[in-house]
Amino acid sequence: MSKAAITVTENAPHRVGVVETASRDKTRKVTIQYVSKHPKYGKYVRKRTVLQVHDAKNETGVGDRVEIAECRPISRTKRWTVVRVVEKAAARIEPVFEADAGRRSKSK
């Protein structure tokens, strides 16, 4: 069974979001954050949309800012694909702790 290439039309919706999870092969979880005004109280509320996105080349990582576009359904949850990487994430530094840094010695 040959898989059809994933094409994106010119008038397909495009969004820019941040990659939150990159643990699965060819799938990324992208969060799009926005602000909307509450209809009754008028306060601006932060909201987000979380989308499952197809990344065919596995070129994105956690924290990358990506442009995504709507495409044909790829799986049950994936309807979007990565178009380009807008900005790579800064290198994340993992904190290194010593083995007994969290322990307290009990001396009497």
C-alpha cells in the first residue's frame, strides 16, 4: 500500500505555535496560545488550543516555534502538518544534582 504525499493547499488555514511534546515518532503536540475577552465581565482571559501535528522528518523539538497548516486527516487525531520551523528553541540546560544533595544527615 503506497501512502499519498501530504499536500497543503494555498488557502488552507495556517497557525504558529510552540511544540510542547516531541516524544512520539513523526507526531508533535503543538500549543497555540491566544487571548480572548470574557463576554460578560470584559476581562481578557488566556486560552490555548492543543493540536496533534504531523512532522514527517522529525525536525522539530520541544520549545520550537513552528508554522503549521491544516491538511487531510492523517490519523484519528492528526489533521495538521508542520510547514516550517519559525524559530528553534534555545538549548535547554538540564540541572545536575549530586546523589546526596537532597538527603539530610541525621547525626545525634
